[in-house]
Amino acid sequence: MAHNITRCKATDSIEEVARLMRTAQIRRPPVGDSSGALTGLISLADLARSASGAKSKAVKASDLASTLSGICLPRSAA
């Protein structure tokens, strides 16, 4: 069982979540509240909806493509 789980906070912006997904190569990061309790998951579909559905387009299409590319890269040997 993993002890160091990479997660985001409910208060994180969608851009911060996309960056986390890219750098940690996580497809569905868990979302925790202020006490650390699991409140949900963020998926690539959530990012895609943010890029296409919102008037403000919080996530740019190029950032979405970069996130997808980053997640799919082979992890470096640790």
C-alpha cells in the first residue's frame, strides 16, 4: 500500500491540478479536504470539460494536450 499519496486539495485551481497530473504522471489524482479526507477524484475528462465547456476556458487546449502527453510518458527509473 502506498504511504506517500500525491493528491490535490479542493481549493487548488484546475491549472494547478493539470500541472500536478503532468509532473507526477497521475491520471486521476484524489482530492482531499482540509482534514485530508477523500472528497473525490479529478480525471482527464474533467480537464477536457474545463478546456472546452467554460466560457473562460480555464485550461487551454495546449495545456490539456501537454498533460495527456506527460501522463502517458514512461516513468523514469527510480
